[in-house]
Amino acid sequence: MRLLPALAAVGLLSAGIPVASKAESMLDQIVINKCSSAMQADFDQAGKTPPAGLIQQTCSCVAQQLVETRNLDAAKAICTEQAQSGM
């Protein structure tokens, strides 16, 4: 059973796709999707429409900062501050 993940990693490496970047990309997409859903729900609950691009920019920031800081609370704080200051 342990052979399958190793073969998959070898397959990705031989295809020229670094395993770490593939995993980070998947993590980024998960973070962006969850963040976007949560932000949209917050705006809906407040009865407001978010400015164009705000959710995508903020959630992309959170994904990037999560990679850099490895701390979700820090990532959210950084990106919330940037969003409030007009990025």
C-alpha cells in the first residue's frame, strides 16, 4: 500500500511537476474556496454586496500569507488589515 503514494510522487516528478508545489496549489485552492464562502456568507448576513474583487483578493492574500507565516490567524489579520486599507 505504501508503494502507491511513492509511485504517484515519482510520476509527478517525472512529469516535471514538483510534488510540493502541487500540494501547495491544492492547499491554496482549498483555503481560497473556504475563505470565499465564509466572506460571502458574512456579506450576505450583513445584507451588503462586497466590492468587486474584494473577496478574491483577500482570500488569495490569506492563502499566500498562510504559506509564508504557517499561521491562519496571522494570515487573516494581515489580509484583513490590507483589505481595510484598500490593498
